[in-house]
Amino acid sequence: MELRDYARIARRWWYLLLLPPLVVGAYGLATYQAPVGGYAAGVRYMVGQPAGLAETSGYDPNYYRWLTSEYITTALKDWVRTQRFAEAVSAQLATTGVVAPPAALQSALISDNARSILTVSLTWGNAEQVPAIFEAVAVVLGRNAEAFPQLGGLAAEVVPLDAGIPGPAAPSLRARLDLPLKLAVGLVAGAALALAAHYFDPFVRDRRDLEGLGVAVLGEIPKGER
């Protein structure tokens, strides 16, 4: 099918092509809410092996201390992303009068690590609650022996290196492109409807339809003379 054939289908079924994006656009404008950026902050933590962990003989003990610290930091990074960690932080916040659902915390907390340094980032709508959340995160991180039986009941040392001061955060790209994405989906749906209508159309509308059926066309009356 050539490009001019697609143009012909669009001219014939223009109302089906435009109906879905118009409906989606009207609904999107009626329910539109300006995206809210919220506030973001991040805290880095230095992680060390438990103070009472037995020394390893045979090699430099400092090497094994740093190596063990890196393993623990990686485990802590994965723990911060779990539902259990979010539930523990939510419960700790509740003791200070701050209400933060575990599901919201789990989606707002982002963790990463570089060697023996753990980074926890947070994007939250209430700037006043950000310091309290990081205090709760520090408390829960300090109870890491409860989450990792490999530590033998000895908690790894987690020392915060930053204060976790919140700053304005730009709205997410998904929030900013929500309405244009909906309109794009509506256009795709409209194009699918127009193509389906063209495919199932039982009427002969011009000579191309006859020639597609293998019928020879001897002559055609111009549209203005019909």
C-alpha cells in the first residue's frame, strides 16, 4: 500500500481517526492536575563490619574488613528496596507521630552503593517529613542484624555522612508527559479504527476498489458531473 492510499483512507474515515484522541483529550483536560515535583534529599552512609567480628588470620585483616564492608553495603542496598524495610520505617515513623504508608515509602526510597558507602535517596511531597523519614531510616538500618542472619547477631556499623536536607524536585518525566502520551495512544487507536473500517468496508467507492477485485474499468464519471 502506497502513502497516497493511507491519505485516501484518512480522508474517507477522518471521523474515526479523530474520535479517540478527541475523547481522550477531553477526558484528560477535564481531569488534568498540574504535576507536583515534591522534595528530594539524599544521605550517604559509611558501612563497616560488626566490631565484634572475629579477625581473619593469614592475610592483612584490614583487607578483609574492607571487603566484608563492601558485601554488607551491597546487602543493605537491596534491603532498603524491600517491603519489609518500608514497613519497618513506617512503624518507626508512627512512634514519632508521622504517618507514612509503607507502599509510598517503598516507591519513594532509592538506594545505591559505591564500595563501602551506601546512598539512600528520597523524593517526598512534604518537606517537613523528609528529615523525620531519614531519622527513621537510620534507626532501621542500625537494626540490620535482625535482617541478616549472616552477621551472627552483631549489627554492622552504619554511620550517616549527610544531614538529608530536602530541596525542590522537578516533576517526573512520566507526570509531565501524561497528557501527550494519552493523546498519542488515542491517535494510534483512531488509526486502527480507520484501517479496520477500510478493511471491512463492503462498498465500492472508486475505481481502485474495482481494480482490486480484478474488474477492468472502461470509464469513470468525474465526481463533479455525477
